[in-house]
Amino acid sequence: MSQRSHPRIKRITTTTDWKSKGFYNGKYPQYLKEDHLIREYMNDKLEDMGVAEIEIRRSPSELNIVIHSSRPGIVIGRGGEGVKKLKRGLDKILDKKGLGSDRKIRIEVKEVKDPWSNASVAAKEMAKQLEKRMHYRRVIKHAMGKITANRNVKGARIEVAGRLNGSEIARTEHISEGNLPRETLRADLDYAFEEAYCKFGAIGVKVSIYKGEKFN
């Protein structure tokens, strides 16, 4: 029986890096739980703001959270009010769970310049369209056109699975275009998975985007 692994895990330290890094000082279980709560809270509050990735960087005195978003202005808010609200909510949740409030929390927002060349943003956008009951073929073809229109993209694959269009029997459909060397470790391969929660059940969306090879 074959075993599947996440494309990012294969490429850690070669073409990608860890999403959480810093000084854990023998408190790995506690900080791991804290990381999970931070990501869960951020994804819930920034659900419709085009969040591509959340990085967590730890130092002995500071907890730095970097939000990569295609809509940074909405995340920051007028006069930075959006970031202040996120900080207050995060402090409240961490205090409630009894997790480290001894470090200063700093939130930084970075812009994703080409949203459709980012697998996470593309998958979230497709999931929203499927939840609005758009035909799945139209959704994946439109998304593929947007993704491959970017000059940095060398190839892409989109897969949807579930009760497509409310059919009784679940099935899997996919389209691909260009090159997609999934077994090449030096390939810069961006991958994301999202779920669309429809009235007739959940539909899984997988997006893989190939942006060429990296030689470090």
C-alpha cells in the first residue's frame, strides 16, 4: 500500500522553510499548542481576507507573527485598528488557555503580489465559489486560466473531490496544464488543500503550482 506525504515536507530545507521557527527552550509541547491556537484564531478572523500563509517567529522576548495576505489593507485596517484588534483577541485567548503572555506580540502584514500564483489563495477562492453553488467545471477552468496566465507559473494541477454538483455518488475530477514534477525535490512546488462546505456535503479542493527549479 502506498503512503502519501505533503509536498512541502519533502522540500523542507531545500526549497522551503518551516512556518514556525525560533527559540523553544525546552517548552516544545506548550509552544506547539500555542502555535496551533494562533493559526486557528488568525484563520478564523481573517477568513475572507486572502490569507496565504502565517509565519510564527519566536525570540526570547518577542513573538513575531507574519501574515501574508492578498488584501493587506483590509487586514491592517484604518490607522492599524485591524492589527490592534487581532493583538487584543490573541492576548485574551492565550491568557484564557494559560499560555505565555510574558512575551511581546508583534504582528506584521506582508502583501502577496500575485494571488493566483499562490496555491493557498487560489484554493480558498475556489472553495468560496463552490459554496455559492457554481458549477465545478467552470470554477476549475476559470482558476486554471488565472493561474497559468502568470509568467512565473510553469505548470499547475487542480483537483476537486466529493459530491460534485450534488450528485449521489462522490467522485474526483482534475485538470492539469504544463509541467508538474512532483517527485523532483528541487522543484519549487506550491501546494494547498481547502474544503468547500456545501449543503450536500464537503468538497475537497487541491491546488499544485509549479514555478520552476531552485538551485541553492
